[in-house]
Amino acid sequence: MRKLALSLIALIIMIATVTATAQEQPDIYVPDIKFPDLHWGDQQATIVATNNTGLLKYMAVVAEATFTGSYLDPVRETKSFFVLYPEETHECVAPVNIPGNYGNASIKIRLYDVADTNDIILPTQMFYEQPFMIKYHIPEAIAEYFEEKITMPPRVNVHPLFDNEFSRVLPYLIDAGKTVPEIADMAKCDTSFVNSILAEFQHYGYISHGSAGLAMTFPAITLAEAEECRAISDKLSSDLATQLTSNLPAYHKTLDSLVLAGEISPDSNLFLDGGTALYRLYPTLGTFSLWYDLGHQFIGRGDAINIYESTEPCNAHIPKYMYAVQGGDLFNGSQFYYQLIGTKSYSFFFGDSIPDITCPDDFIDIGRRGLFAKWNYTIESKPEDFMIDTVLVDVVLKSLDAGTDSLLANAYFDIQAVGQKFGRTSVNKGYRYWFWNLVATRTLEKLAKSGVVTRGESGQYRYRELLF
């Protein structure tokens, strides 16, 4: 009996041990993830996952690459889903994208046990995470290009095509006559990666192939050139601020005459009236004087400007108005202007700073399909909304912008001379857009500093005009 009792105890202990082991075994077991290639571009991580259950499992893989420690800190996130069959081991190959940037990179691969491939991924569903850390040093061969920040147009600067340092340096390397193998050697990256970026450039009209080789279709402005143009912009902004200030009595007189004629309501708070927005001088000067009128004259040279033509602020591909410039904030304006011509309405968007906006997660895919991604302002950048009648705007602008034609013409010939000095055959719309944003920003700042105008809470404004 004693021997039987001991045997039963041993059996119970063995069963309990097996049961405990089974309970401790995870539903999905993953050993260390293999991620051998940490070069820029589209890479792959190999994940060996074992489904220890008798149920069909779905696994989501989120790979995030984040850069810090440089003047640009791009982030890339890729998601992929895998089906894991019961009690089987699967080799899953997940995409990982590493942007062309320098500095410290943190690459984290997170695994989630989800209900199905359409399931919203929740933090509580994560069962495994593996980090990879790497530092990308700036090669000596291109170090000189990083002595000054390179800035792109508003909204273009945050798009994944240009939110990284390599894509911003690349136009200057092309202008210097470098070939793809030379660029890859200088940047210490693969030629395939260089070609992938150039293919994107070509797709959006930023580069051309000629008998002389690759050529940028937009100006890559050096610091020396930007310094000369900035001096011209300082003078023009001062002259414009003086002229606009002297025209304000005539502007107010015109406004009063429209009120007396019944064209504009005397109630400045009447939202639906298309003329009451003109009582607010700061956004009127910024949106309609500096951009809708003077900006169109200077940039378009007689043609209307449509900066985000065939695109929108999420995708922001603007080959006609594209530029790159060295020097950072000192050599760049901070204003945002967007005239949207819809089938049933006109809309004008203006900000004295570039607004923060929200875009759908798949906005790049939406743009590639030739569609427009729906975007909106964040709460912090929420604009003031107005109705506007551009017929009334045109009337008051004649008095507000009087005497500025010669100022614009002289500045145009001045920057044209600078462009010729630096080997340009012309200063195109992109060049003029960059210069004008600098002028408009400085002009409005000077008017505000002198007390002529008062800034609103967010500095963001949206106007709508119905076409029917």
C-alpha cells in the first residue's frame, strides 16, 4: 500500500508539472527576430512564430523606425498581418522601412495577437517587442551639405518624401553633377536606394533625364544665393509695409462707401455677409493683399497661382512651385496659403505659420491612386472661419494695394539678376514662391510690430465663397 501511495503521489506531481508547463506556454511563441539588414530603404524582418494552441491565430506586426539627434527626425511605421495555423510554426517576413536619415535610429518590432486582420490594434494585444539600435554617421564626403539646414515648401517639408536628410541633400548632389554610383558612395548607401528616391522624384515631376544626364526641375538654392535674395526681401518688405500703411485711410474710406451703398453690412459680426470679413485687417492683409493680389502678381507674373494644383496639403506634390533652400528659418517665410477651387465653392486658407493638420493613415496610397486625401486642422491650429465675396475684395484691394506695382517689378528684376549671377537662366515659380513667402512674412510681422494690425489667436484663417 505504501508503494502504491508513493506511485500515485509521483503521478499526481508529474501531471501537475505537465499541466503547469502547458499553462505557462504562450499562445504564440517567438524567439529572437532576425533583422540582418539595417540599410536605408525597404527591408525585411524574419519572424518565426509558433502557434501553440488548437485555434487559428492572427498576428499583427508593427515595425517602427524613429530617428533622433539630427535636425530632421522622421518616423516610419509599417504594418503587416499573418495567419498562424493551429500547432504549427510559421516563418513570417515583415516589411520594415528605414528613411534616409542620419543620427540615432531606434527600430522597434512589435507583435500583436489580434482577433482578425481587420481588427484595430490595441496596446493590450502586444505580446512581444524587440528593439534594434543603430547610429548613422554623416559621411565626410557630404558633411559640407549639412552645415546649413535645407528647407522645403510648406507641407512639402513634412511629407515622407522630403522629411529626411538624404532627400533634401540629393537635389544639391544632382546639381553638382554627381552620378548615382557617386551619390551612393558619398552617402554610404545602396545604389538601389538612390534609384528608388530618384524614381519618386521623377514620378512627381521633380527631376528630368536629358542628354546631359539627370537634372532637377526645381531650384536648389545655396546659402550664398539665399543671403543676397534675403537682403532684397528685407528692403521690399519694409517698402511694402510703408506703402500699405499709407493706403489704410483709402482702404477704410472704400469700406465705408460699400457699407453706405448697402454692399456690406454695418454689423461686423454678421458671419454670412460676404464683406464683413474685410473689417478684420490682419487676415485681410495676409490672405488677400499679400497673397491673393500681390502674391499672384509676383509669383504668377499675370497667371493665377494654384500652389497645390492636382494635389492637397497631405500629399503636397507641387512641382511648379517647388524649391529647396539652405539656411533654415532666417531665409524662409513661415506663411501658409492655399486657394482651393471646388465645383461649388472657392476656399482660401491662410496662416501666418504653417498649420498642423491631420491626414488619413493611407493618404500616400490615396494620392497615388489620383484621389484627394481628406485633411483637417488640428485643434491647436483651428482657423477662424469667414464667408467672403471676392467681388468686394477686388474693390477694396484697389485702394489697399495702390502704388505697389513698381516695388514688385524692381524686386523681380533684382532677384532675376541674383539668379543669373548663380547660373540660372530664369527664376521660376518655385523660386519666386520661396522669395515671396519670405517677403510676405516679414511685411506682416512689421505691420504687427508697428501696431497697424493685431494678430488673431491662432493666426489661421479660412474663407469660403459659394459659386452658385
